[in-house]
Amino acid sequence: MIKTDVIIIGAGAAGLMCAIEAGKRGRKVIVLDHANKAGKKILMSGGGRCNFTNLTVEPSNYLSNNPHFCKSALSRYSQWDFLALISRYRIPYHEREYGRLFCNDSASDILSMLLTECENAGVTIQLNTTINSIEQLNQHFQLHTSQGDFVGQSLVVATGGLSIPKMGATPLGYKIAEQFGIKVLPTRAGLVPLTLQPEDKEKFSPLSGIAVPCTVSCSKSPSFSENILFTHRGLSGPSVLQISSYWHAGETISINLLPQITLVDELKTKRQQKQNSTLKTILSHYLPKHLLSCLLPESLLNTPLQDCSNQQIQQLAEQLQHWTIKPNGTEGYRTAEVTIGGVDCNELSSKTMASHKVPNLYFIGEVMDVTGWLGGYNFQWAWSSAWCAGQTV
């Protein structure tokens, strides 16, 4: 039996960050993970470049049943704090659209930094370790694992969500919460491509590979202005991934394929200028012809602009700038970047991430009901929530 001060389950972004902070306080820390390598999701994220945070992090960038919960942690350990750590290690990085920060070279730079920090803080990382059962004895936690028994004063659950099961995702964190009587909110896939109804799939699948800038929204959601990508199964691209976190089964989404212009005014102006081209010729300056043919009847597309009535122009603009479609579902956890839902934040301290009910039990990172937008926000939540727990465990 191995005795320690702190046991952390999960050697991902949150688990490693918490281990570093606890270790720096002189706590004896063991991190357990069933994988054969630490930080696997870090390595694959951002196309191998790791979108590790964002220049503009606000609580409004997060979904949660308790929208105020994330405020404390994000303010106590911000993107600027993580950037200071990056700078200490001289990791080169660059900014992409919407303030997203990526490594210049490789995501392995981030993982190497975290592992070096763990080593400096005296943290032990035990891989290839399956948790068989957990019990609480005399204010201590005893874990029975495939590598023997571990006993610790504090237990931190940093097991992540259900997204990308091929990377080792499991429901272990939720099961631990339920074992100790902590409420878990229903989970679903987030930041995930949407699939289409059979008739729409047949109609739009020939467009597979085509990407167009647009603005996407659904009921009670912010609107997201980025590319939409047509796939063999449905719709993807950054704007669709973003909206998928807000979308619920049975709802429609609204897509403006021409967010930069007011199409009605544009076409009426061209008509006044006596432009005699067909609608297809004019509209193909804005959108791919294949997409136009899927959305509008050929008879209308082949009509000269001069022959179009105001009503036809209005209807055409409505179709292209308020295109509504009802997805069939999502591609699920297989391709989802995050899991929405999870351990109920109302059960936890927003300052320490500790359970209100169970002394010395903590939940951090994606296992909680806090989900960020696409663009580095989920990594920042991992760093922030883990740092807060690390000051206390």
C-alpha cells in the first residue's frame, strides 16, 4: 500500500496542472492514469499544435447550469498567468483568428513543460493503472487499482469527459461523483459536427469538402461567424462546432450564408444598374454554384436579374441569409471535442473545486459541468480550475 497526501486521477491538462501546484506547496502527490502516456489529448489538440488558451477569456465563453461558477477560477488564474508560464519556458506561439493561441512547433512543447514542472515539484505519475474501486476511510481515500492500493488525504478527480473514446475517455469521474452522492447532470457531445436528415443528407452530400464563411445561430444561442464545412454526413466547420454546444435535438439552426452584405439591397442596386446577367452568374461571385443549385430552383437561378420581381429577390435573400435546417443529430462523442454537462457545479466550491458534501474530494476540468467555446477556452478552464484546487488539496 502506497500512502501519499494527494491522489489525482487523470494525467491530462487539469490533472497535471493541479499536481504541479500541490507539489509546489510541499504536498506529496501521485497522479494515476489508465493510459500508457500522460497528456494524450494535449498532444492531439489543435491539429498537433495545441490551442492552449485565448487572449480574450470571459465567463460568457462558457456553458454551465451555473453560469457564475467559472468566474472566480478564471479571474484567479487567467490566460495571462498561463502565458507567463509559457514564456518562462520560451515556448514559441502565435495568434490565429479570434485570439486563439497555438504552439509554433508542437503540442509536445506544452506537455514537456507540464511534465518538467511535475518533476520539479516532486510529483509521481503512475501510468497503466486502472481504478477498480474507491472507499473513504477515516478521512482518507483508499484506491484499489491494478497496480496495488493507494491511500491519500485528498482525492482529485480530473478524468475528463466522454469525448473521443479512442483516446481513452471513460465515465469514471461521473461514477465516482455518484458513488459519493454528488449530482451529475446529463451529458451530451459538444463542439461536434451535426448530421442531417436523410433527405437533406442526400441533397447536400455532393457538396462535401466545400467551405463557406457564414453566421450560424439557434434558439437562445449567440451567433457564430466562421466557416461552415459540408461533409458526407452533414455539417461541420468552426461555426457549426460552436453552435452544436447550444443545439438540442428537434431544434432548427439558422444560417446566413452571406453575412457581409444585405443581399436584397445588393441585388436591387445591380438591377437599377441594368445588369442583365442571370441570378446564377451574379450570385456565383458570392457562393459556389453547386451550393446555389442545392438551395435554389434552377429556373430561378437562370432568370436574368432584370426580370426578377422584388418579391423574388426577397424570397431568394431569405433562403440564402436565413437558411433554416433541422439537423438529425450529432456525430456523437466519437468526434466531439468536449462533453457538455457532468458534475453539478452547485455541489462544488467555486473557489477550491472541493465537494460541499465530502471533505477533501475535488473535481476539476472537463468532468465538471463547465464547457468552453472552441478556441482554447476549455484548456484555460483546465488550467484555472486545476490551479485553484492545487492551492488547497
